[in-house]
Amino acid sequence: MIAKTPKPPYYAVIFSSLRTENESDYHEIGALMVELAKKQQGFLGIESARNDLGVTVSYWSDLEAIKSWKNNTEHRLARERGRKEWYRSFKVRIAKVERDYGTEIN
């Protein structure tokens, strides 16, 4: 599903990853992180897709909201586990969205 975001500017956190073979709790923790992020002030939406390469983009109102999410204790613990167990390689990019456009199907 394509996230419904407000009029720019806002921020995108782009998480690209290559997985390990380990599936232990991965999907459950991922779903929990999405639910927790939705409760964070400044969270605007999320989009995710995975084949060999996984890409998750979360949208945030400002840099302070992103910092607050990064410092969330449960999110920090999930990141640590991800580094140790779930990801062979990953990259995080933070970008300011200055323009967006497209079509929507209702």
C-alpha cells in the first residue's frame, strides 16, 4: 500500500537491506515495530517491499520525530537484533521530501 503523506516538506527514512537466512521472530518484531512507529509523534506512514533486496521507507514530519523514533528503547533493541541476526547488509538514508505527486485509486 502506498502511504498517504501530507503536503511536503516532510522526511523519509529509507532502510535498504539484504537478509540472512534467520527467520526467528523477524516478521513478528517487524510488525511490532510498525505498530510502535504508528504511535510515535510525527509518524506519517510507511511503505515496504522485499525480494532479494528489502526497502522500507518510513515518513516523518521532522528530524526531531526521526530522532525520537531512533531513541525508542524497543526500536533500539530490534535494531541491535537485526544487526546480529537478520541482516547481512543494510543502509539507512534520511531525505527531505520537497515535492511529491502521483495518482490515487480509491
